[in-house]
Amino acid sequence: MTATAFHALVTGTSSGIGEEVAKRMLAKGWRVVGLARSKPAWTHDLFEAIEVDLLDEGATRDAAAELATRPAFTHAVHNAGLVWPNLVGDVKPEEVAGLTMLHVTAPLMLTQAILPKMREARFGRIVFVTSRAAMGVPTRTAYAATKAGVHGMARTWALELGPEGITVNVVAPGPILTGNFWGIVPKGSEREAAIAGQLPVRRLGTVADVAHAVEFFAAEESGFVTGQVLFVCGGGSIGGLSL
């Protein structure tokens, strides 16, 4: 299959990791459809932006139904995510429900919409972007629980879809310099420097670090790799990390 035949669905393309992933695919000549709550500030001849709030089940269902009518997608990168931090005593049920919709249910609905044509082609690459926080970080009950849930879902899909030429893998980053991170840790602060100092590599990650890992799983040549979780976290997954 030639790269020009690749057709990717990427969520969260208005900024950060999703934007970087989409732009790398576009640079290779792939067609990309991006889903995000707001229209990106950038454009490309091979890029189509669709505005949809993946926290909204009805809006997500409508978007999925429309995607099902399109030419076959070869790739899906489920990247959109939010962090709603709270200590355990303050976590609200609606926070868990909301992040379950965004991190688990929306990717399920979108994948179900495009999967029949992937199966017909007997080729597909599905990549989730989760978080090192799935291993546990203070104040991340809703976030960690739903991201960890994605790991189980991805491994299940890998078992079911492997015989049909479709791989399913996970990139689990963190901490990465994005809007989500700076929404919790002030940019350029002593706290930011302290977090970097906890990591074996002594620096925080970039969107390019994560996009590079997504590219590996998305490659046609990566067909013998499925059901894996790759931590792109500067070594934070092998030791304690407090944000």
C-alpha cells in the first residue's frame, strides 16, 4: 500500500500532540480528517477539520455516522483528552462519567464507524494516546482510571482484530509540555523544573517525542507489533512521579 493511499482519522488536532501527529502524516502525503472541539488555526490541502465535542454522546454519534459514509480509513489515532484533577475526596461522579465518554466511549463509537471498511481492506492501524498517569498520580482519579481503561480496551481489540491485519497499540506519554500540562503546572515555574528533575532524562517531554512514537505504531512496517503500551515519559514509568 502506498503512503498516498493512507487515510487517517485523528482526534484532538486543534493543538498539541494531535496537531503534531496530523502534520507529520500530512507531510508524508496522507489524507487526514481531524476531530476537535474547535477549528484548528492551521490548514493543509489534505486536511479536513470537523468540529465536534467528544464529551457529547449525541454529537459524537452524529460524527461517527458521517465518518462511516466516507472512503475507508486506514488509520485512527485516538488522542483527544482532558485532565480534571481532584483529590479522591473531591472527585465528582460526573467527572468520571465525562472522561469515560471522552477517553473510552467516543473512541469506541468512532472506531465502530470506520472499522467495517478497515476489515474489508484487511489493513488498519489504531493508536491510542493515553498517559503515564494510568499507573497512578495524585489528583488523577478520573483521568487515571479512564486512561488505564483504554489499555485494557486496546489489548482486547488487538486480540480480536489481529487476524484481520489491524493492529492496536497505545502510546502513554507524560509529562509533556502541552496546554493540558500548563493548565495545571505554571509554565516556566519552579514546579515545572522540579518535575523535570524527577525524571531520569532530566527534562520534560515534547509533542514531537510523542508523535514519533505514534508514527512507529502507525507505520505499515509495524504489522508485527500489536497490543502494546509504550511509555514515552522520560523514564517516569520506572519510578515515582508527583505532579
